[in-house]
Amino acid sequence: MPFDPASLKYDANGLIPCIAQDHQTGEVLMFAWMNATSLARTLETGNVTYWSRSRQAFWAKGETSGHVQRLVELRLDCDRDCLLALVTQEGPACHTNRRSCFYTALREGEEVEILPPMA
């Protein structure tokens, strides 16, 4: 059946959460928001585009850093209120120059950095 972006459940601000995951390793890279237009741009170009709530602007991942995310497959959760983008990540996904934004673990009540910045 054809995909209809209007069938997704966006929040009151017209946004839907999107998790980016490495399509080969399954590593969770980052979380960001999309709206209907950024989703359409992602599907049209194959380069993942998000909506930046802080800047109130589209954010084509890697547009300034060169660390683009190329969409391999987009998945919808059962409630249609969250997206999973399986991607090929070029360079670090995090603005801190780490492979993943999830580089801090809670271990025995302490925050521990588990991923160093990429060289």
C-alpha cells in the first residue's frame, strides 16, 4: 500500500520523533525531530533532513559538517508516532564529534563517557 505521511501521528507542533540507527551494525546514532516537510525531503533526496526546534529551521544532517546520513530504510512504529531511520552515517553523528550522541552511560550511579571523540 502506498505511504501517506498524513497517516503519521505528529505532536501538537507537527513534529514526530526520529531515531537514526546504523543500518549495518544496529548502533543507535542519534535522536531528532521531523515534520512532514523534512520527512518528504528525506524521502525525495535520500539524505536525512530533520527539523531543528532550537533554530526553527530545516537541518539537513551533514549540510555544514559533511557528516551526512544517507537513508537506507525508513520504519514506522506500531502506533505510527515514531520513526526509525536506518542510515549510512558518514563520519560522526554527534556534534561533539562522536560516532553516536549516546556516549554517556550511567554505571553504578555515575555518568561515564564510553565513546571518545573521533579523530
